[in-house]
Amino acid sequence: MFPSLPFSFILIPMNKTNICREAEQYWGFDIRDLDTSVRPTDDFFHYASGGWIKKNPIPATEAMWGSFSVLRQDNRKKLKAIVEEVSSSKKSPKAGSEEQMVRDLYTTGMDTAKRDRDGVVPILPILQKVSEIKKPEDIIPLTSYLHKLGFGGLFGFFIDQDERHNDKNIIYLSQGGLSLPDRDYYLKDDEDSKRVRTEYRKHIMAMFKLSGKTPKDSAIMLEAIMLIETELAKASMTQVELRDIEKQYNKRTIEKLAKEAPGADWQKYFRLVGISKTGELIVNQPVFMKRVGVIIGEISLDEWKAYFTWHVLSGSANFLGKLFVNEHFKFYSTILAGVKKQRPEWEKVVNFIDGTIGEALGKLYVKKHFNHEAKKKINELVDNLFSAYREHIEKVDWMTLKTKKLALKKLSAFRRKLGYPDKWKGYKGLVLRPDSYVENYFRVHAFEWKRGIAKLKKKPDLKEWHMTPPTVNAYFNPVMNEIVFPAGVMQPPFFDAEADDAVNYGAIGSVIGHEITHGFDDQGRQFDSTGNFKNWWTDEDKKKFEEKAKVIENQFNNYIAIDGIKVNGALTLGENIADLGGLTIAFTAFKKSQKGKSREILNGFTPEQRFFLGYAMTEREQIRPELLKKIIVTDPHSPPIFRVNGPLSNMPEFYEAWGVKEGDKLYRKAKERAKIW
Ligand SMILES: [Zn+2]
């Protein structure tokens, strides 16, 4: 995945007459975004984007701001126009049509007066269910009931392709049940973890107060929540352990699971969520599931009631009235991410529609905004990237011929999806009403839950998408061996048909290369050409790959992100490999595309220099300190500055283009530079 991507609105062709006058030619990069007081060979991130950063402080409603966020904001406005058109049309849409669904979600979401009036009333029946548990055996049925409505709690469950037999779907059980972003927040004793825990406790008290509980009851419930979540945190894998696919692939029969993790009636859970017959399943964290079984019996029923009450309240807060929304925002956005001000309601509701019936909205978005010309050109770029990749694999000197052959086989087997799905998911049977926002939220979840369960009886759908069309992002899916680029990312500054080739290769070219490289990073390389998790590497090649990856891990371990806190090289390894690989391959593809063309200088920059400016432009992003601290713990992507300076300091192509010499801050000795592909 590639969540930290970027854009500059100055680059849309409309403004091009204002920029780059010296060159009298628009080439896709605004030189006013540079900070020429910084030497490019010391800190390319700030050289390329320092000017932009000074002119574009993070808006109060955002936790980060950069090319990626600007384009997302721009897309949200397009979605808003669509949603408002559908919602304000005098003609009532046909019941059951996607227009009707969009309208009902939007109008119930925007009716804040009604949401305020309703208070907790819409969730009372659910809270009632929680209060009715009478014995430990009731906890599993309650969990299944809450999961179906979209609440987290106790553990995670989903259905997806079997990683070793990807022609089948299978049940997965995984760790879960926490309200803070990671186990570390419960277990670590550094200043920031302690600060977050203190604020979390205050937040729980405030939410209970809003829901009508006395301070005395709330205080008792608070301790129960902390107790249970801390128990679950202790049994959870760390973020780095979660990158180990082998460790998490534990196939079990239901009988074996029952033996290993007694205390929870798993069969009953599956039956209640709608699975009549459970064959095999995959238990991602057997230790965690065992612990769940144990604590069900050890922890008192009153404590469990407190825990589930909290999950219902916190999970629905954003859909209730403003007192709940404000308190939820204060903790999750201000304390955890540093955001100063809430987004306007329409933005939140549009995000929600995109996140729930996103293909219904996406279909309307594509009709209005999809650029078919861009798709054609990007398709060509993808071809060029693949052919450059082939050359690189053929040329690597550390891999045996045997493994190389299989790597090339995998490369030729990659599938690609561009723009939007060939086959839309559809929402037939989903009943939404103009009555209540939070109830519509439950209805959508119950509907998607059923869709998920039905997968168990079907073959994996090769046409399915895991991002909606307006999403400004891209992904690689190892079990499908596919790269996917939604319409949202096929726009400036990632791709601009009017921009210079160098900038496009540096921008979208690097993104495409990044996604392909995920197929050959420390995780992706463990899947073969058919998308199955299966070792196709000789021991010798595996060892060499790991040594090479270690160089990148060590490099990033030394970067200080904030307040002396270092980047986690092991957690970010896959993304860092993908950044370096993506840039390297995109550079080769760019050079190939320029054969026979004139070497034009624009604004004093060579084509090679412009390639790197294009890359830095897409990675342009500023982050609030609070969010940065959270990212360091939970995000497999490195902070933006290191996503630029890190890979570039490994690339001889960059040294040559910008004249990096010993003594420059980005200089690394030749033997210390990382290179895999
Ligand atoms: Zn990625």
C-alpha cells in the first residue's frame, strides 16, 4: 500500500500561465516550491518542497498536509457536488437505487439537529443487550452480535483468500479488541505512552458522563476497560511481528482450535455470525486466542459489561450527536493526531459514504471525472516499468539463475487494475432509510457482513477492488499478484498528460515501481507467481536478499523522527524497499523512454534532475508532531522526509544527477549504499 502520497494545486494546467515563465513552458513542477537556501545534496526533501511547505501550513482540520492531502481534499469537493446533486434533486430516487442510498446516508448524516435530539437513544437497544449477559458463556454470542453491527471487541474475524491456496476463501481469526492504536500504548512506559493513557482515561470518563453514568460507576467501569484491554494488549503481537506471514499462518480445524483455546465456544461464534459449517480456518495469533478463552472465565461479568458498553459507545460516537462527536474528536484526533479543528460535517459524511457504499458513489464519480486519456497513457507507463523491471532482475548479480527465472515468471504474471472496477460490487438488498444516521451505519455493516460471509462459499473474485475509485492511493495485493491504481491517483501531480516526461516518471512512475516492488519486498517475495505463499527461493538467494534488506533496515533505524524517537527500520522495511526499488526502476524506464530525444534543459534542470523533483513533489507532506509519534509506532511507511532522502542517498543515479560528493549530508560511502533490485 502507499498511503503517504501527495500533490500541488499550483500544478493544474489552469495555472500554468503563471508559473515557470523563464522556461516559457509548463513542465509540471513549480520552481517557487523550492527552498534554494537548502542544498539539494544535503536535504533533497526540503530543497524540493521547502518553499511549498512555508506557503502551505497544515490547515486546522488536518493532521498532515501535502500533495496527497491536497488532492484528497480536491476529490472530496467533487464527491460533495455529486452527493448534493443526488440529495437535492426534486425527483425522488427509486427505492433501492444507489442514488437513494447515497441520499439517505447524506441527509441523515447532515441532519445534526436530529442527531443531537436523539442522543444515545438509537444505541440503547444494543447497550441493553450488553447489560443482559448473565454468564461467561454469553460473551461469545454478544461478541458475534456486536461484530455483525460493525463494532470491534475481543478479537478480529474476516474471510479472505487462503494465502497458501488462493483459489479458496477461508476464515481468519486475528488479534483485536483494543481502543488505542497499538498494544505499545498500554504496555510502554515512555512519556508519550503515559500521556496518551492518562488522556484516554479522561476520555472514557467524559464519554460515560455524556451517556448518563454517575462518576462513581464510570470510575469502576474505567478500571475494568483498562484491565481487559491491557490483558489483550499483552497477548497481542507487536507491529514488527505482524509482518511475519509464516508465524501468522496457522491452519486449524475447529476441533483443534477448541482444544487450543478452550473457554470460548468458537463453533457457536461461527454459527451465530452466519457460518453453518466450519471447515478449516487460519488462526493468525494462536497465543492471543488462547488468552481470550482464559480471560472469558477469569474476568467478572460486570467488567465484561463495562468493556462492551465502552466499545458500543466509542464505536458509534461519530454517528451520534455533537457532544459525543466532539469528545471522540478531542481524544482520537487532537490528542492522538494533533488536529485542532473538526472537518465540516459534509466532509465527514462524504468520507463515510466513500468508506461504506464507496462503489455506488465511485460509479457516479467515474462517470463525471474519469480521464480515459490518462488511463491509456498510464497503461503505457506500466508497460515500460515492467520492461525496465525485467532488465533489472536479469542483471542482478546476487541471485542464482534458478531463482531469477522464477522471479521473472512472477513479474510476467502480475495483473493490473487501473481506474475503476470492471464489475461493480452492487448493493442490491441493502435497505437504508431517511430516519437515523447511526442506524444506517449499522445497516450498512450488517449488509457488508453478510457479503463477507457469503464469500466462504464462493471462489475468490478476481475482479474485486479493495479501494474505491476516488481514492488517492494504490496497492499491491500479494495473493492476487496484482497492482491496483484507482482513478483518484491518476491525476496531477502524480500524472499530468501536459507535464514533462521526467516529472511523470519521477511521480506516477515511482508509484507504479513502488507497487511492483512490493511483490519483491521482504513480505511480497514470499508469494509465488500464482499469488500463493510458498517458498520459491534457494536458501542462498534468501540469505543474500536478507543481507541486502538489512542494510536498508539499519539505515532507517538511524533516522530520528522527532524528540529523539527513531524510525523503526524493521517495521518500515517493506515500504523502504518498495520506495528504493520503485525509484530505481522508474529511473531506468525513464532513461529508456528518452532514447533518441533531445536533452532539453528546463528552468536550468536536466531531465534527470527533473525526475527527482517529480518524485520529491509527490512525497511532499508535513505532519503534526502528535500524529508523527503515532505513525512511528503504527505505520509501516517512514516519515516523508526519509522517504525522499533515504532512497536518494542510496542511488548512484541521484549522485550523478545532482553532483553529490563526499562531505554532503546525503552522501553515503559506495559500499554502505543499499541496492536490491
Ligand atoms: Zn507501499
